[in-house]
Amino acid sequence: MRRRLAVVWRSVASVSLLLLTALTLPAQAAAPADTLVVGIDEDAITLDPMNFRHRQTETILRNIYDGLVTRTPDMEIVPELAESWEQVDETTWIFRLRRGVTFHDGTPFTAADAAYSINRTVKEGAMGGQTSPRQGLLGNVIGAEALDEYTLKIETDGPWPALLSFLPFHLMVPAATGDGLIEQPIGTGPFRFVEWQRGQRVVLERYDGYYGGSPELPPVGPAQVRRVIFQVLPEPATRLAALRAGEIDIMVDVPVDQMGAIEADPNLELLAVNGTRSFFMEMNVQKPPFTDPRVRQAINYAVDVQAIVDGVLNGLATRTPTLLSPQAFAFDDSLEPYPYDPERARALLEEAGVGRGFAMTIDTMPDNRSAAEVIAFYLQQVGIQAQVQTWGDYGAMIDAIRRGDRDAWVDSWGNATLDPSDIAEPKLQTGGRGNYSGYSNPRVDELLALAARSSDPAAREAAYREVQQIIYQEAPMLFGWVAQDLYAINRRVEGWRPSPDSRINLHDAVKR
């Protein structure tokens, strides 16, 4: 068995290894000492901070804009443009803003700008007739109002204790700019926008008038480097070659098969951080035989997920017994991941009337293909004729899944807030925006609604723990893992470390 599995691992890794060994790049100049170059795998999709749901876009924009609050690398919420806040009743929050902050065009930042930024996100049609795709990331917020020049009121349509967990993802823009942000972003952040060569790079320069950022994240003051370039390099092997040549200083999304090459290079350093994204194989619970919980449980018993963590992910992940990360609020640590038990899997398939097996297709994107192939291998060992279909376009894959005729898919969902509502509601609530499996349970819906509205932390925790107990038994997915995010840097870079929420904040970074 282990020998056959090793063959699978070798086969799914071969393409990336060939790319790494065969690639040659034309010689280019190393990045200057006053410039940090970050090699990213995808271009930004916009420079409007209210018009995206995309990690790379957020990485870039987070260096141009600031929020009312931010997170430390340890995920603690701390003040940024807001100095303090209080919840005055169940639906009203008051934020007192920092004085003396200016936008990159020299105009002062005030509560009117903050109110505009919040309202442009949550109000229907507030973006030139369109509604912000980030509206759902402010949950129950119904609007904001400037009470005076430096006092902001945010109102929700009911109790929403998770507000502060979501606010770090919402950036403040000048009210006077309106909808022109896509071409000329103007923020209060440590770097100002210079140019965007679509498909190639985004160039930023230090804003010398920067107020300094969060006092909880020293050093406070202008950025350490003069210029930042986000260079688009889609292929991991290309990014690594550029890093080794000194053409980039930070590399994102390091594949595990490149770890050895990085660790062997004395000029490079590999950095790992616990991620906040849960990986799983979701099943179409509306399509037989996945309508039967016994089949879904059998799939969980049939797959040695720890072997995937160890063999495919090089041990750089943590198994999860349900959907939540172990770092999340209310994670139920009484649950143990399903053990690898193929005999139990076969018995459950017999009970469900499919003991002779059935055919299924596992959909996946290239990034998850290795894991999907190993899952298919294990399912084949218990009589399930599993095959993998790799898609080139994520939107096309999700569209096909939404039509309801697909079997299963290896995917992930981020939970950077570490609040369960950020992942449990979209994935498990009946009709949730990310509930592609068609899962529905009235008790789960009731518990999620209770937890979302309760101001009692103990009641919220109890509700989310019960949700985890239910889905553990009903198994709408093959529960997977939370992976570590891998970065590589040139050792000349100091003062920067990755954050669990995938932000690349370059305010503190310096190159020696």
C-alpha cells in the first residue's frame, strides 16, 4: 500500500519538479537596496478596496490603505485609524478616530471619510450603481454616520458581536474620490500608488507624511524602504529563480517541493505561518449516493488524511475534525479527526447498499490536484471508482458545481477573522453563499442564527460547538486540514514576517 501511494505522490509532483529543474531565465538586474520586490502569483483584479474578494488584491491594497483597526501578526485586534471604541448598546458602536492623519493627496482623514467608506461597502448600489462584493464581510452593519469630525457611529441591524473581527478587512477611502479609486487609489497607508502595469506589476512609493500606523505595531513612522513593487510571476519555479537571482526579495506561495532548494541556499530563508484557510473535499449531498450520511462517513474513514498531510504537504498542516481551524473561537477540541479505517468504510458502504462501489469524479484546481489524486487513490482501495478532473478556471468549476450535477470537489475556505460565522454560515447554512454541497439542517440553521446574534460569548461558543458535533456525524465533507502558508525571502530582508491572514504588510520591512 505505502509503495503504491508513494508512486501516486511521485507522479503528482513530477510536473512542478520538471519546471523547477528545467527553467532558465534571462539575466535581470537585482532589485536596488531601497526597493522591496514581492513576487506574487496573480495580478490584482482592481485597485478599488470595495470591489474585490481576492487575496492578492488585498495584499497590495493593504499597503496603500489603512483600516479603523488591524491585526498583529499574532492575530490580536489593535487600533489603527481608530484610537478607541465602545459598544454603547446592542446595535451601536462608537469609534474615536486618530487626529492628524492625511490621505496621500494631503487632505485630512475625518469621520466623514470613514462613514463614506463603510456606507459604500454596505449600502445597495453605493458603488456607482453596483453593490460591493465585500458587503457580506460586514454582516449585519446597516450604516455609519459621522457624529463630529473625529467620531464615527456604526449601526447594526441587531446584536453582532463579531464586528471587530471583520473590521480589519475594510479600508478607509476619501469621500471626495468617489468611484475613481480603480485608476487612482488614494489612501492613508504607508505607501502611495505610482503605477499599475496590468498583468505585470504594481509600483508603490513611501508616503513620507504617513502618521505612523498602529502604535501597537512598532516601529511607528514612515516606511523603511522608498519603493515597493509587486511583480506578477504566476509560475512558482519562475518566482524561485527570480528570488535566487536577487530580482525579487519576497516570494509568496512556496510549493512544498521547492522547500529543499530554498533551505539549501544560504542566501534564502523559508518562513512558515499557520494559515487560516480550511481545506476539505465537499460532497454533493443532494445527489445519490452522497445523500446517505453513511456513505459520507465511509469516505472519511476510507481516506488517510494524515498521510496526505505528511506526504503531500510535507507535514506543514494540521488535521481538522470539522470545518473550523483549531485557532478559531469555539473550536471543539473534544472531537478527534476520523481515523483511517478502511474496514469500517467498507462496512458502512455495505450498510448503505453500495458495497460493490460506485463511480465518482473529484473536481479540483491545479493547486489541490496532488491531494485530490491521493484521495482518489484511497477511495479506490475501498471499491469506489474515483477519478480526478482538474479545472483551469475556478469560476467555471464553481459554476458547474452550482448546477448540482457534480459529485465532489477539493476546495478551501478562508477564515481570517477566526470567528466561526465567517466560515460556518456561508458553508453550512441552508442557501449559504458558499454552500455548494446543498447541505441543510434546521437545527444547524437555528444554532448559526443564535450564535450570530448573541452578545453572550458563552452562548455563542455552546452553539458553535453543537454545530461541530452535528456536522461531524453528518459529514457533508471529507474533513481535511489547515495548511501552513509558506514564503521565502532573501536574507537581506529584515523586519518582516508573514501573517496568518495572508497579508503582506511592508511598513516595517527593510533591506540591508
